[in-house]
Amino acid sequence: MDVDIGNALASVASPGVSRDSLERLDEQVADAHERIEDGMANGEHGYEALNLPDRTDPDEIRRAVEPVADAEALVTVGIGGSALGAATITEALDSDTKTVYLDNVDPAWVTAELERLPLENTAINVVSRSGTTAETLANFLVVREAFEDAGVDWTERTIVTTGESGPLRDLSERHDLPSLKVPDGVPGRFSALSAVGMVAAAVCGHDLEALLEGATAEADTLSGSLFDCPAYAYGATSYALDARGAGMNAMVPYAESLETYSEWFAQLWAESLGKDDLGQTPLRALGVTDQHSQLQLYRAGPRDKVVTFVTPREADDRAIPDTEVDDLAYLGDATLGELLDAEFEATEASLAAAGRPNVRIELERVDEYELGGLLYGMEAACVLAGELYGVNTFEQPAVEWAKKATRGLLGGGEFEEADAVAEKTELRVER
Ligand SMILES: O=P(O)(O)OC[C@H]1O[C@H](O)[C@H](O)[C@@H](O)[C@@H]1O
């Protein structure tokens, strides 16, 4: 990926960061890079994620999915980091395999999704790093039951990806299911380039080597200066803008296929950086669609946001047909792709003209190689930003609190967090 931070400079935008400030920040980037390199070299928790392009074995993943390689549909059961990486990859790329991600426990929705699947020709991909996440385990039990009710042997169609031990590991051993291991030292939201994200990609027939090669190319750019490394340029600029008041970061891909990528980015940025009263709030948007809903706020609302555009340089195109209406003649000379590009450039310029900071991330196109680079690059950007904030990028204690409260409420153990639910303060206004 290439990153253009010109519209984040103080000469363009407010908040903005001056060239001098960036030069000073670059000294901290050099220190942070040393820390990141050490963490990677020593396989430290979290930093290890940046070694995945070297560690992930595509052959092992393909062997595990072999029994279901010709499945017509794939249902992935997982949540957060155990679903969003896979979903980002398979939603971005074309495949004949239909994919469903059960990452919510809304009963009506789960039932409707299962009813739409050809179960006799559907593969099940269960993913949970901990192997204990209530939503994932509950949905898996529901999926199993649906297969049994339809007379389909789910044990023939299931692949499990989980940690070395835990309830999901026990279950997969009991039924002798093909299983893969979530690599040690890699938190869920940083695991897209492991089996966690790549089992689904393999079932859909995507090029796993190209995903990893794109990530490797991005890894090769990591260096001690933000001016030489697109990932660090992005992480450092986002951090500097936040420090100057841009506490929100709106991710706006100009490609429908990257809509899920914004969800993945939101988890990465929020869970990694949102701690110790620090962090930048990710917002999810889509170009051009959200130009017609959220842009008003981004251009004229509080000066508390940076907008990040992601734009592929090349994409399939389609001509806009000629029309009999004179006022629309200009459209007939263009293509949908040209319209999309023009809207992107106009929106970028409109924010700059209003002095609103924005950053452009360019991809060659949306394919495996570029996607691998984007995922890796944003992870590296996030790790760098975590170093600059001085937070523990790789933990998420605030999420764990609610997980314990939920288990306590359902009778899954004694958790004092569950008591807080009964202590809720009320001030009700009823109809
Ligand atoms: O992979 P699992 O252990 O099931 O965890 C799934 C998700 O659970 C929690 O909500 C964590 O905050 C996420 O970081 C994690 O990705």
C-alpha cells in the first residue's frame, strides 16, 4: 500500500501536523521500531503477529480444508478477531463459494441464515482462539443441531481452528475433526494472516501464497522512519492527529468489496488502542454511499476527525449507457469507475478545502496480494501507534469484563462482574 499524508499537514488542515512536528515524531518512530523489531525477534506476545507472513503454512491449511474443498457454501462460526479477518478476505475477493459469518447470536437472524444454506453441501469453519467464547460455542451447537436435523453428518464437514487447549479443542478431539492451531502470541484481531483468517480463504479457492507475499512485501518496508514506511506513516500520522484533537478516524474505502475491511479495522484500532483513557475512535463508512449521509458531518461538524480513504488504482469497469435526456449526456461519456474516481477525488478535495485532515491509502487493485499488504500494513500501523501512545496494544481487559458478566448471568460460574448488572441505576421515562 502507498500512503499520502499531504492532506494531514498543518498547512492544509486543522487539526493538522506540521512537517517539523513529523520530523520530531520520527525520532520516536525510530525508537518504537527498535522495540517492535525486538518483540518480533523474541516472539513476544502480540509482536509475533508481525511474523505471520513467514510462519503461516498454506499447505497445512489446504490439507485441513481438503475434505470440504468443493463445498458450495461455507458457514464460519466465530466473532471479533475470529471472524472479521476471514470475512474481510472472502468479501473482498470473488468466489463461487457462498459465505456466511455467524458472528451474532440474534436468534431470528441465525435461523434465517441457516435456512438459506444448502446444508448437505456446506462446510463449517469454527474459530475461537480461547475456545470459550459463549457466542461462538452457542452458535456452533445450533449449527450442529441444524445439520443433524437435516440428516447431514456435521463431523464430515467441520474444520476447527482454536488454541492448544480449551473446550473447543476438547470437542474437536472427541469428534476427530480436522483442526488447526491459532498461533501462539497472536491476538485474535492480529490473526487474519494465520489459519484464523485463511481457512475461509482456502475453502473459497483464494491464492493463500499471494496473500502472504503481499504481507511480506509490506513487512519489508518496516524501517526506522515514517517517511520510508507507509504503515508507520499511517500509524504515526493518526497518532499525531489524535494528539491534536482528531479523536475519531473514519475509514472510508472507495470499493464496495472493502466494506467489511472497515469493520476489521474498527476492531483492530478500538481494541488495541482504546485503553488508559487514550485511543482514537474508529468510524465505519463507505464511499460513495456515505458521501450522501455522513460527509456533511465530516466536512462541517466538530474538528475532531481524520478521514482515511482507501482507493484501488485499478478495478473492473462498466460503461454508463447513453441517454435521451440532454442534461444527463455527460454521464453517457463516462463509466461507473470514472464516476467513482471523480467522487473520491472531489470528496478528498472538499475535505481539504474545508481544512479537514484526511489520509489516502492507495492499493494497486483489490486482489490477494494487495489485501495481504493492506491487512499487514494496518496491523503494523496499529502496533506502532500503540508504542507511541504507550498502551498495551495486545490486551483487551475491558471486553473481558463483559464476557465474565455474561457468563455469570447465564450461570457459567461465579463472576463478581455479573453483580454489577443488578446494580444498574434507573431513571425511567415510560410511555
Ligand atoms: O477467538 P475468541 O477467543 O473466541 O475471541 C473472539 C473475540 O472475543 C473477544 O471479544 C475479544 O475481545 C476479541 O479480541 C476476540 O477476537
